[in-house]
Amino acid sequence: MNPEDYKVKIGSKAALVSIVCESFENHATEQETEAGLTELRELLRTLGIEAGKSYWQKRKQLDPGTMLGVGKLEEIAEEAKADDCHYLVFDFELSASQIRNIQKITGLEVIDRVQVILEIFAHHARTRDAKIQIEISRLQYMLPRLQSLWTHFTKQRGGTYQKGEGEQQLELDRRIIRRKIETFKKQLEEIAKSREQQKKRRQNQAVTAALVGYTNAGKSSLMNKLCKVDVLSEDMLFATLDSTYRTLNPDTKPPMILIDTVGFIQNLPSTLVQGFKTTLESAMEADLLIIVCDLSDPNYKKHLKVTQETLSELNLEGKDQIIVFTKKDKVKDPFLPKIALRNFKASFLVSSFNEEDINNLRQYIVDYFLAKQEHFDLFIPYEDGNAHSKVLGNCNVMKTVNHESGIFYRIKVPDFIFHRLNLKKYILAPDDPRANELQ
């Protein structure tokens, strides 16, 4: 078996299928189902697949074998074939038996939302660890569905296989996949050790803020403006997958680093939860979380909820955070911004095209980190040139006063950096009369 044979073919066409059922999470109402189908259409566009018509059926309970009724599936298949669709794409996860049953009824290739997201991740991963983790997720997804995939593979080759041959081949393929998963996991362990060392170095050299939020909320565009750089920014889901680091303000000490992270999404595949943890380790180590939310999206509240739930799953809900509502220029309801800012504490409303908005947000982040730093009053004699260099090169100098025998400094700096500089002997005691020079 070659896993490459089971990747979705770019450029093909697909019909979209969903369901409305009160007992089915995220599909309890027509509005939820339509929102999910709209997002699925965007996922397919990101993957390079043409989205055809959307179909859904309202049911009191789910059919355990096919989710939708057989008659409805036959009706959808007939229209999809007439529309030259190669796939039926379902907006929820399907089991191996459900895929087999639906393929048998419709005569079309069947994929689910999970496989679509996995394929997007596979196409957009750039770093070695992200590629490995996503491949593990893809193989874990494939393993229980191997019989359906293997049957399809034999059809591609033409002809049939005997029962014994098929069973032997399936078991061989399962062993191959399990070995690959174990090999990839060992590689990840080695990468994790190296990443932990890098993390310690960053913690001793910089403070960080991480942009997190629902996919396509405008994180990369915001990063471009805040850091005055050109990070990939496209109007598609998961345009950014690997974390990107940029300097927010080069004039502060230590450097303030802004991190752009992979976007969240509802119904995140269980096989990708661990993958998210790997790609979001940068957010885990951040000092401040900046939750980015597209206020022009009618589902912005749901997107915020998904973001908060994902942060909770990653044990990040206790970190300091602010909410930045983006795409202010696209909001049509004039009252919505006031309502959002009133309902969510520590929130901002910005447009990436408004320079004043960006400058105000950048200054807030800088001030946040400065407020977290320790304050020290120092007096350094003129002859101690090395100490002066350490202060000017590593500390934020808030005030200086020249004296006949030296310089008074009022500085702000993280305590871990101050202790590393060996400047303790120059600290002025609170009752030192010389401290009045800095008042």
C-alpha cells in the first residue's frame, strides 16, 4: 500500500453533504449546519477542490450505518454525478463502516471533514516537526479505515482480489502503518528535546506575545502591520500552519517577540489534537496571548468559544490575554463594535489598514511588558564603563541624571536579565538620599 494513493486529488470537484439533527453537536439547527457547510466550502477552496452543490437532510435521529437515509443518499449521488462531482464530502467525521456503506450506495468516493483538514495540514506544513506530527495524524486516521481505502485501491488497479489475498494485504498494510507511526513518534521525541533547549534560550533572551484565534481571523495581517514585516497572509483557511516569530519592538530590552500561530477550527479531528499541541507550543511558552477574532464574521461568538475551548484543552486559559477584534472596516452593524467591546474585557477593535489602530495596539503591548518588568534605581561611577554599557545595552532606561562623579539611572528590566548583568552593587537603597536625584 502506498499512502500517496489516498490523498485527495487537487482540481477535482465535490458535492457537500451534511445533516440537521437536534442530538448532533454543531448540527442541531439549520443555521449551524449551513455555517458548517460554508466553512467546509472554504476548506475545499483552500485544498484546491471545486465545491459543487450542498445537500443536507433533517432527521430526528442519526442512521448508525449511513448517517443520512439511503433514499436521500441515492438522490444526492444522482445529482452529484450529473454535476461531474468526483467526491461526496461530509461535514463531520465518518467511521470506516459508514464510508464503506455510503460508497456502496452512491458509487462515489467518500471523504469526511477530518480528511479534508488533514490534507490541508499536510500541504501547508513547512517545518520538519509539523510535517512529522501531521503524517502521524494522517496515518492514525487511515489505520481503522484501511479496508475501505484498500478496496478503493484495488478498483483503481482494475480487477478483483481473492479474499485470502486481500486479508493478507490488509494485515501487512496495518503493520507497515503501525511501524511508520512508531518511527515518526521517536523522531518527534528527538525534535522535542532540541525544541526544549531552544525554548530555554528564548526565555532568557526575550519576552513573547502569541497571536491565537480561529482560522482566517486576520492574525497574519495583524502581525504584518504590528511588526512591519511581510508574513504570508491569504484569505483562506489555514494559510499559516507553522509558528512564525518576528520582533515587535526592536527598541525595548529584552526584545519583544510576536508569534503568529496556526488557526483554530471547530470539530477539530481527534487525530490532530496532539498535532495542535506540537504546533502551538510557541503559544504555550508565550507571556501574553492575543486572541484575534474577525468581528465581521456573523459567527464571531462561536469562533471565540472554539478558541477559548481549545486554549482550555491546551491548559492555557490561565495565561494573561487580550482580545483583538479585527476587520473593523468590514463590520456593517454600527452598534456591534460597542456591544463586543462592552461584553469582552481587555478588548480592542482594529483594522489592519488603520495606522492609528495598529500604533495604539502596539503601544499597549509594549506598555504591558514594561509594566511587568522590575524597576531599579542605580548610581554608576563614570569610571565603571562596562557597567554603563550593560545598562544601555540590556535595560530600558526611563530616566538619567548626570552627577559630578557618575550617572543616576532609573531602569526597567526583567529580573532574570538584571541578575545576569551583575549590577546589584549599584542599586540605590530606598532611603539613600541620592535617590532623590531621580524624583
